Amino acid sequence: MAGVITASEPSWIGPFTGLSPRQFGKLVTALRREGADPVRKGRPWSLPLEDRALLVAAYWRTNLTMRQLAPLFGVSKSAADRIIDHLRPMLALQPRKRFAKDTVLIVDGTRVPTRDHTAAEQSKNYRYSTNHQVVIDADTRLLVVVGRPLAGNRNDYKAWEESGAKAAVGTTRTIADGGYPGTRLVMPHRRRKGEELPDWKQEHNKSHKQVRARVEHVFARMKTWKILRDRRLKSDGVHHAMLGIAHLHNLTLAG
């Protein structure tokens, strides 16, 4: 059966990936170089690599079920499922391993609602969710680390280390909000009961808040991908979705 959506029509690429056709072409080239399109024995893929990459992005963007998504690309439900399972690890963001001496990072946690109660817990918003520690470069706003998902009721200061984000960042100067006590991260000054902060501390807190807001802007852009609003499937799908969307976000910013 013929599909409606195809990467051969550039008008479909932007709405589902956020990338220009040129950026999408570079992404597909990188996937092919990493072995995403090998010569297989037996039945070949029903879609070219370009359409398979677009299918995964469309799944993350729309959060449609396989039964809804597959006809749009002219494949079966099981074929769409296999395509997503095969490609999503290859689309994942690779954490940065080295940082320049003057690099400043920002970390914060965001929660992704999920129906997989084996990996989630009720958090402060009373929904089952997972806690994701996300680190961005304060200057470029590129995502550099996305920690392993933890239960949504896990405090950020604990999740910082348990998710692997702390180890990935190392000793690089990192800014955080007040939810990371005892972590040696750069946090705002706290006012003691009955005391007022001196002017220089208030000014520092104001500057700190303005810089740290950049990670909130990144979260807002990531949450336009509907799969991060209600993750249905189980296992490590939510982690792959976070990493893949982070990768596509970076490609969009890089131009």
C-alpha cells in the first residue's frame, strides 16, 4: 500500500523533525555511515532509510500508536514497530566527553509522564513519571548529557549522581537551582530566616536565574514532541526518546 508521508517530499521533513532538508540529509548520511542501512539477508526493509528515519521522528513528534502511524507510511503495524526499535538507538545523543576549561553547564531535572509503572513513581504532579537529569551548555544551549531515567519521585540532588549525569560532567563548572544541596554545584544564595540577603547576593541570584532559565527554554522546546507528554510503551523507550529528541534539538540549533 502507498504511504502518505515520505521524505522524498521535503515539505514533510520540517514538521516532523524540526530540521531543514539539508540537515536531514546530513543526519541520514551519518546514520548510513554508522551502519543503519546494511545489506541484509532475507527480506529487505520496506522503506528506504530516509523514510525510516522520518517515521521514527514522526512517532516521537505525534505520539501516534503504531496502528495510526503505519498507514501514513504505507507499512504494516509490525514493520513500523521494527523500524522504530532498530533506528532509535542510532538516533540517540552521544554525551560530550570533553569540555573546554571555560565551559559553563546548566543542569536541571524534568519529568516525563509514563504509563510504565515499573519504571515510574508518582511525583509532585501526582502522575506516574520518570526523572531525567538534563545538562546543557550555557553558551550554545546544546544538550551535552541526558542522564538515565529514574523514578519521578526521586529528588534532583540524588538523581544528579544516580542518573550518571554527575560522572559525565566531571569537574566542569555547573549551574543548578536550589534543589541540589550538598552537590557542590553553583546554586543561588539562600536567605536565612529573619535575615535579608545583601545587595550583591541579590544581584548574583538575579543573574543566576537569568542564565539558568536557558535550560527551561530547552525543556519547553523538547516538550513540543508529544511523546514526552505521555509515554505509553514500556522498557527503555522513554530514554531512547529523550536521547533522540535531544540529538535532533542539537542538529536544529547547529544549523
